Amino acid sequence: MPGKCALCGSKTYLARTTIQTDLLEIQNIPCTVCRECGQEQIAQLFQRKIDKLLERAAKGTLKTRVVVM
């Protein structure tokens, strides 16, 4: 949900972002973005999903290098 930025206190808006690591690229991740400083924040629910994907990629059990949420 849009709200206030944890860094500067300005309003945020809903958006989508991409995370790229050496092992994996995760696209279309829901997030909020600050209108002033541009800080992106990913909700805990999606962060847990990202963490699980990264764990699977590190173990070699993920069969793709690009994941779209």
C-alpha cells in the first residue's frame, strides 16, 4: 500500500521492480517507490518469496535464470 517513505517521509506510490543477482533475475516485483528520493520498498511477503527463490538458485534446484512474479 502506498504510504510514507521510511527514509524521507514523502509519499510513495505502487510500482514494479526487478532484482538481478549473479544467479538469478526476478522481474515484475510489486513494491512502493518514494516520490522524492526514489527509495524502493518490497513488502515482507514478496521478500520471503524472493529469498526462497535465491536459496533454490544457490542450491541449483531452480531450472531458470529469469523469474517473473
